[in-house]
Amino acid sequence: MKSKDDGVELVATGTLRLGMFVELDVGWLAHPFPSGSFKLTSSRQIETIRGLGLQLVRVNWAKSDPEPSDVSTAVDPGLDAQAIARSEAAQRDALLRRQRGEDLAAQHRSQIICERRFGEAIRQYRKALELIPSQPMVAAQQCQELVDGFVGEMLSEGESAIRLLSEAAGDKSSMHPVNVTVISLLLGKAMGLEKSELSDLGLAAFLHDVGKAQLPDRVRWLEENFSTAEYKLYQEHVAMGVQVAKSMGLPTGALTAIAQHHELIDGSGFPLRAKGDSMSRSARILALVNRYDNLCNPSRAAAALTPHESLSLIFAQQKTRFDAGALSAFIRMMGVYPPGSVVQLVDERYAMVVSVNSARPLKPRVLVHDAGVTRHEALILDLELAPHVGIRRSLKPVALPAAAMDFLAPRQRVSYFFERQSDSQMGALA
């Protein structure tokens, strides 16, 4: 072992700290970092190194930030041990504050990017509805470009996390198709759909309700108190949507999924009561995701179920209506507690699930109620990095104490977007 005086020393991974410059003695394929030599700037990096199974790593002291003990020479020799300890503690606190500030900034940037892109997709949908009557082919091309952009990103960025957004602008008619598109594409990717099939699925999801624009306002969204005549009129949006899609020149795969997005594998759907294998794979995905989003975001906000409740209801009471493979993949992807779920942790704290990565659905990222900070200053907790913290149960928002309700601000409308795994991994330990 080289001595610290030589500049490089083998250090136990359990003693790593922020500011150390490490040199990993493993091949570049054996670790996830861009380089094998770098300065530690986040607790996430330290946890990742420990997760590699290494007992010792090389530390280049010449390139490392000074240890608290290293800077003691700058302290007046006349100071007593308590003063030195206070100085060292202040340095550590400053480093932690700096790291927290960097993590918060990155967290906010990721949120802003996702919400901006969600808003752009909403605007594109509204623009398409305006263009379709006069320029259906132009509208189709613009929708295709949007969907192809989503598909390309999802296929090129590795694992994508599902991110909860803040209350998005726009009514249900424009939020719903974007929600359904994002979730359907992520589910299609999880189920191994090819790029061309994902493209058709995305187009169908984005435009599945396009026929509703031709319906009277009062029947555009299904209500339990519909009369027989109103329900029959509501069902006509499927045929209307197929006609619009044909005028846009959409591919056959997209047309089929639009025509079948209200069909159910047990034959209880509409308009043709199609069953099982007569439904395309894209249609089976779209039917499931469409149902989930309608449960989370009904026309009347008072009737909304939480994401956890929606998923539980589908699994417990309606699973025979949906493709078993799609439902199983959906649950794996969304986790037991999908983004937007309000939960209580095992340590009694209240939290809201804000992001789920399909690679680790049982370890979501949560926003934890903390009376010591404002909501804007709260770091998201990655449960994968806090093994001693878990979710005890799901709650209805009305069950939250007033302070936790104000802090967490559960969504009346639940909207999702996707973000890169690398962007979604920032967070704090408990």
C-alpha cells in the first residue's frame, strides 16, 4: 500500500467521502461512470462504488479536496480542540449545503424539462385538432413527428423513469391523450414492441379520442348517470375517430388500435364486443392504459381514485377484462404505488410517490413531508438508497394531516411524463 505522502493511497470504500478523487482499478465495462478517475461529488456516486463490491479503492490525495484534518494548519495554533472541531464541522456543513444545493438545482431542472415537454405535447394535440378539418395530412405528419421523437428517446436513453408532474395546464381533453401516449409507449417498450409497432401505438394513443371533437360537449366523457341514448351517442366517438384517422392517412396498426381502444378481451367492450386474440397487441395496451387514466382523471374530480387505488381496482375487480401479459407488465412498470400515490412510510412520515423506474418498481422516489424545510427546498428521497425506509401503506389524500396535505399538495389531476434514468436518480438519503 502506498503511503499518503506518495499521493495515492488504497482506502476502504466504507470511509469514502465527498471531495475525494478516486481511481477505480476495474475495466470501464465494470462500472457505470463516464471515467474511472473522478472526484466524488455526490452520495450517489459513493453508494454506487460500494455497490460494485470493491473493498478498497485508490484515492489520489493531490487531486482531492482537503480533509478537515488537513486544513487544521490554517487554524490558529492557539485555538483549543473545541475550536478546531467547530471549524471542521463548519467545513463539513458547508460541503453538505453545497451538495444539497446542487442536487436541488438538478432536481428542479429535471422537473421543469418534463413539464415543459408535456405542455408542448398538449399544444401539439390542440393544434392537430385545429388542423384536421382542413389539413388532415399535415396534422398527421406533425403528430407522427411528435410520437417518433418520444419513441426515439425511449429507445435510446436506456431505462426511463415515469415522472409525476405538477398540476398541468389544460383540461382533461388535452391532458388525457398525452398521459395515455406516454404511459402506453413506456408499457409497449417494456413488453418488447418493435420500433414500428411502438410508432403505431403512439399515434393511436395520441389520437384515440379524436372522434370526441364531433360529439356534443355533454357526452364527451362517460358518466355513470348517462341515459341509454347518451351512452349510445358516446360510443359513436370510436367510429368517428376511425373515420378521422383514415382521413389523416394513419397506418393500419394505428387505425386498428383506435378502432379497438374500448374493446375488452372478455368481449364486454364496444363497439364490436371483440374478444381476446381478435384485438391487436397495441389495442390491448391502449385499452388498459386508457382505463387507468380515466380512473385517475375522471370528468368529475370528486370521483377520482388515487393511482394506487386505480391500479388495485383494475387488478382486483377488472383483470379479466384486460390482457394478462399487458396487465402484469403494467404493474411491474408502475410499481405497487404508481407516481401520484400518497403513502405513509414505515417511520410514520407522510410522502408522495413522484417517480418510478421500471427496473426497480418497489423502490420509488418519494417527496417526504418535512416540517423543517419548504416544499421547494425538499429533496426527493430515493428509497433504493435508503434500505431502512419503506412504504407501509397507501392513503387517500383526505387522510393526511393538514400540514402534510399543504406540503405534499396531492394532485387533483394526475399527469405523467418520462425522464432519463440518470436524471431520475438524484435524491437524498433519509
